[in-house]
Amino acid sequence: MSERPYPDEPAGPFPTPPRTFTDGEGREITIRVHEGRNGAADDAFDALVRMYVDFDPADRAQGIPPIGERRVRDWLDVLMGGFNVIAWHDDRAVGHATLVPDGAVYELAIFVHQDYQHAGVGTELIRLLLGYGASEGVERVWLTVERWNQPAVSLYHSQGFETTEAESFELEMSLSLDQSSVES
């Protein structure tokens, strides 16, 4: 069990996927659950690999996503053991958020392709991921973010995350969920 503190009051409520919305650029985006690898012919997984291979190196944080297709595939194989939602524009994966098991708690990671940033995709990804996690019994979520990444820090705060550790170049933030955190 983690020693990090978590807020007493749960955040939310959060909707559950799937959901289709129009982003800030007028594009129709659909966010769906990805249940994990479905064998060698997993088109969603392959689309996600393509998104990460095309990811701008300037947008990488804390060494992720990794560079190169083989490394991306290996990294995603680990992430697929948790809860995952993918944002789609037509048949293109444009964003991904995951809750990765860390003992009895979950670590959140989110990535939005550079062509879709600052259009509301990240906000919807997080909201739907947290709703999905809550509906599956996830109670505690944590993340780290580079302290100078103010857009991300603001997004996390707006969804109910609280800063729990701020002594390094990264902030650690946490959030509590429960079944009442799911919008009906």
C-alpha cells in the first residue's frame, strides 16, 4: 500500500465512456474504452502505436512515451494491463489515458497528440477515464507532472487532484474516487 496521502472527499462525478463530443477545433472526437490486446490483429492497438510513433519529442515528459516503434509496443503492452481509454478522430487514435495498477492504487498517465492539444481532448479523456475507473472499483489515483507544465497542472486541479508532494521538479498529485463518482 502506498504511503502517499489521498483526499478524504472523492472527486467527481465523472461520466463513463463511450462519449462523442466536438472539440475546440470543431472535430468530432469519440472516446472509447480499450479492453487490452485482442491478439496480433488489434487494430486499435496498432493505431495507438502509430499515434505514439508520430508523437512530437518536444511533448515527451519524464522519458515517455518512448521513442521507436518496438519500444512503444513494449511500453503499451505494460499499460494495457490497466484501464485504458482512447480518443478517436475518424479512425485515427489522437489521445490515450490510462490507469496503471500500482498495488492497491493506480497511476494516471495521459497523452494527447500534438495536433489535438488545447482543444479539450485531454479534459474529456481524464473525465471519462476517471469515470471508467470508478465504475470498475478504482478508489485512489495518483500522478506526477513536471511543475512547469502549467496547462497539465491546471487540468489536474480542475478535475479534483490535489498536490501531495512538491519538493522536486515534479509535482505528485492524488485523487480519491468512489462509486458516487460516476455520472448516471
